[in-house]
Amino acid sequence: MLDTEHRDLTNIRLKELCFGAVRKHFAALGTEAVLDLPTPLMKELLPHLTICQLDELQPVLNQKGISTHSEWVRVLQDMYGPNHVIDLHSEEEAKHEVMRILFPLVFYGFTNSYVKRNIRHLSSPTFLWAAAKCIQHFLLVTSLHKPLQSLTAEHWPLLNLLEKHIKSVGVSQPIDLSKRTTQRGLYVLHRLLDHGVATKLVVHVQCPIVLAWLLHQRGSQYVNLELKTLMHCRKASWVSRATTVRTDGASCSPGLETEDDQGDQVIPCKSSKLDSVSVVEDESGKENSIVDPQVLCRTFTPCDDLTAEPCPWGQITCLKITQCGPDCLEVLYSALPTFFCLHSLSLHSTLTFRYSDVLGLAGALKQLSDSSCSSLTDLCVSILPNTNLLEILLDASPTVTSLHVEIHTVMFEPCFLPLHPRTAESDMPAVLLLEKLKVKVAEVQTDLHFMTSVLRRSPHLTSLHVAGIRLPTGFSQSQLLTTLSVSNPCLKTLNLEDMKLCDCLPDVLNLLGDCKLKELHLNDCRLLEKCTDKEETLQQLVGALKTVASLHTLSLAQNRLAKHVCALAELFSGSSPSSVKRLDISSNFIQPAELLEFAKRLETHRPPHQLTLDLRKNPGDRDPDTWNTALKRLRPFSVLLVEGWKSTDTMVDHISNM
């Protein structure tokens, strides 16, 4: 017996040594030799491979029916830690998430524990090349000059590759247009936005002149006068210097001549020579950096890749500004009326927008929507100072099909809203094209009229997310639920969050009785609060849910279901079990014994398909053995989303919500 165990242990160690050797000498062995391994042995080898090796083998492994999903998930768990839930069910999703996290860390020289342990393999150009094929978002960090400089030198092929794959570009830090050190950052932006396929722009800084530079010629006909002057005078200075350099024999293409400003053609010269002319001084001696994208491209593009044609201009179809102050809004007021290629606009402010800000935005949106060339369909604005502004924005942009707003009432500002009561039949509010609506409210008390009015005008609505609506004492959410039943028959996704629904169960049941919902989220809705018979209430809800044949996602998180969770097992009982494939019962203070009972009932009434079950933030550590026993019973027919729970850390939060 001991000899057998010793022999098995020796075999395991020998196999581990062999796997390590394959990882170390992978390039010398070649992919064909590795792929010739028997399938069982190949599956054992995968956890030992580097990210680049895994990426290289994946296409052929897939052809052999071998998935690398578990290995990409393993990498994510290694980065996040064992208590983080990885809710990514496809191989490509998991792989892209790995590359999305690691690319900026490696490219900019940041680090974490995973990068430190694997720096030998991640620091090779092979990794950046592999990751660049996967990622779709590039975040520009202008303060880190060397990585950006490398894209104009030894990593120029990497920039070419990024141009083909990057669809979204982010600007994370302020850009000082007067400094020479920012030129390469501007050049990278130009290459991705104008030469590449990127059409989405995310701006994380509050700088109006930089916003004007980013939007210039990329969709809107608006020309910022300050920027135009800046670009023209600095370009003229550059052309003068470049001509001098060309006279000295530094031109890459001596046959090319400088055109006037309308053609935007300038002399392409060697970057090494242009380093001496890429920064000029004005009469006061102040440093004047080149900011014209066309000139920057001639400055930093390698000679072999230069063309005589002017650079193309890209089109921004999706714009997101995460720190949108009044100065940035002024730029948008001018740019929006002719921004015909813009499909999506998202504006966020750390402080609540002023009334005048929102009214100015509404005016610009109205000018845009009045044109038949407008493409704007998605609008997101936060934070609004009043609920009445919701309908004002919708009236200003009636062609919008998706709207997301967050509202924090400002008590000290006057409500000088241009609301005109409609009396005549012709003045009735027009039907909206809205298909998706998300409204988050942070008010002590709210009048439901602002919501029901919009819902009645939105017969095409398919997705609704409402959070935080609190009504005065004595009022219920019945009016909202009734309006949904009557006015929104196309609703497919309904998400009601942080709302009191315990006193309007009949309206919930009525809504479920005749609907086409595919997703229902009732999170933190106090469903069982003040109910005399909580078990009966939940059984009625379950009975109504079973009648919705289209329903595949159900979330009842944060409803303090506790021991009553067992009633949910009845979803899958009888001759017509529910079609729910994803059930979220996280944050419900479900004890281990209660989960075990729930598991036993589900074993009796097994779902007709695999069930994704979210059990996060429930006190499993109260009795780990019982909790693990329950999980073991659930795993044969469920994909479990669980994470570590520390009662000592979370009990205060739970009690505060009681």
C-alpha cells in the first residue's frame, strides 16, 4: 500500500516537472508537438501554461473540442482572490477580461501581485501583441511619457495593431496643450480616433479646450475659435521650421510641397529631425507645442508609413464625459446642434447640474433633434436637480430611444422651469419613441406623476429600471404598477429597486398576470415587510411568476427572505415549472440550515434546465459544514455564484437595514 502511494506521488512529481519543462521550452518544442499530446494529458497541461501560450493554443484546442474557459477563469481568480465571483460563462468573455485588466498594467508599467509573480512572461512584447488583439478600450495616461513614446518608436507595429482593434478611447488625465510632452499622447489619440476604428470617446477630465480638440472635425461642424487660433499659429510656426529643415536636406519625401491650411498637407520629415522643430516659441518665449493632428502625424509617423494624402478624420458616435462641468457644457452647447453622427451621449457631474445647465443642454438637444440628420438615440444625464427635468429632456430629444437619468433634488434652487400646461387636444404631449428608461431618484419624498406621465407616453417601452422612489406616508406604488400594466404592454425587462412594494401585492400579481417579461428584478423592495403571513405572500408571488412563460431571469435580492426562501423552490414544481434560468437571492440573510432545506426541495423539484443561482452575501460562515453540504446538493443542477462572508464585517450593515 505504501509502495503504491509512493509510486503515485513520484509519478505526480515527474508529471509536474514535465509540465514545467513544456512551459519553459514551449517555443523550442513548437505548438504542433504540444498539440500532439493526448487530450487528457493536454487538459492537465493547460494550468501550467503562460497566458501567451494559452492564447496561442486556444484556436486549435477549440477545434479539438477542448475549452480554455476554466483556465482563463483561474487567471481571474488568481488576480481577484478566492472570494470574488467570476460571472463570465464564455471562453472569449473570460479571456477578454484577463487581457483588459492586464494590458494597461503591463503597458504603463503598473503592477499588482499577479503581475509581480508573472512579470517574466508578461514583460515580453508577445504579451502586449496578444492582448492588443483582444482589448477594445485604450486608456490614455498622459503623465506616463515613455510608454506613449514607445508607440512612435519600437512599438510602432503595436500602435498599428491597436488601430485595428480599439473601438473606445479614454482620456484619464488633463492634457496641457502648451507642453511638448503631451504631443505623443495627442498623436496616439489622433491615430486611434482618425486612422483607427475607434468611435467611442470617454473623457474623465474637466478641460474645455481639450474637449474641443477631441471633438474638432470628428462629427460636429462647430469650430472652437480658441482652438483654431492655437492650431493655426503653431502650425504656421512648424511649417516655417520644417521648411528650414527641408532646405538642409532632412526631408523624407523631397517631392512633397507644403499646401495651404485648407489642404492640411505638410512636409513629412524624419521624426529624429522634427524633434528639433516639434516645439516652437511664441514672441514671449513661451513654449508652444504642436497640436494640429495632421502635423503631429507627419512628425511622429515613421517615414515608410507616410502618405502624401491628408489624414482622414474620424467620427465620434458615442461620447461619455464623467466630469462634466459648466465649461465643458459650453463646448457641448455649440457642438451638439450639428453633431449628426452622434448616437450616444452620456454626461455625468460629481455635483448636481444647475437648472440653467440642464436647460441649456435641452436647448442644444432640441436644435439637434430638429434636424433630419440627427442620429442621437441614447442619452444619459446625471445628476439632475429636479424630477420635472426628465420630461423637459425628453421633449427636447423626442427621437431618443434610451434614456438614463439620476436625480438629486436641490432644495435651495428656485424652480423656474418653463412648464406650459397643455389644455387643447393639439397640445397633448407627443408619443415618445422610448424603448429603455432608467431613473434613479435620491429624494426624501417623490410625486409619482413625473414617472407615470412619461410611461403613458411610452407605448414602445421594453426595459424599465426605477430606483429610490419614496412616496409620502399613506401613498403606495399601486399607481406606478397600474400604469405599467395599462400603458406598457411591450415591457420585457422590469427592474424596481429600493422601493416599498409590500402594500401593493395585488398590483404586482395583476401586472404578472398579463405580461411578456423576460427579466424581473425586485431588489430591496421590502416584499414581505409588515406581512402577517409571509409564507402565503411569497407563495402567491411564486404562483404568479410561474404563469409568465417568457421569464428567464428573476432577482429578489435584499428582500430579507431568510427562512421563507424555501417557498421559491415551488417555482419548478408541478406540470408547468417556471422557465427561470437565473435566480438571484443574494443578500437575503439566508442561514445555512435554510439553504440546505431549500436545496432539498429543489432536488425534489429540479429545474428543467441548468439554473444559475446567486447566493452572495448570505451568512454561510455561521455553519460552514451545513452551508457546504447545501452547496454540494445544489451543484449537480446549478451554477453557483458564491463568495466569502464574514459575519463580523457585515452584521452592522444588515442590522442597519432591518
